[in-house]
Amino acid sequence: LAASSQHACERALRAMTDGETSGYDEVSVTVAQDAADITYWGKIDMAGGGATEPHATPFHVNLAAGTVTRDRMNRVGDRVESEALTPDPAKLAAARAACKR
């Protein structure tokens, strides 16, 4: 994708998951043919006393199938389960349009 198309695609993909990710500092997006991985980076309170550790929340978007999953991670960064999310149909359509190759 061209740089402006890539940016539009990333914005549309983030719009599908931003409601699930309040309080994060950074985001990385990797786009493939009909899929994308979106990882939100932030910090979590490890002991309840203000000590924080970096933490990632990865999402996997399959535009062809119209599915979004979020990995649930434990405090040491191991994936413990994947959770299927129901994407908003309008946001899914916008991401499909923005990410066409």
C-alpha cells in the first residue's frame, strides 16, 4: 500500500479496536493481505502499589472473514486465551474499503 493508503488502513483498523483499549500509550499495526495484527502497548499496575510493568494487548483482524480476536495475556506476558469480539459492521466495512490492495 502507498503511505497515505497505509495510514488510512491503519486508522480504520484501529477504529475497530480502540473502544477496547483505553489507557494505552502506543500502538503498532502490521497489515497483510486480508488480515492485520494490532498491538496496544501500555503499563499495568503489578502490585497495586504504583509499580508498573510494560504490557501488550494484541488483536488479530481477519477482514475477509470479518472477525476480530483479542489475546488475553497474564502478567508475565503469556497468552492464556483468545477472545472473539463482535466487530461493528460499519467499522468493518470502512476497514475493508480502506485496506483494499
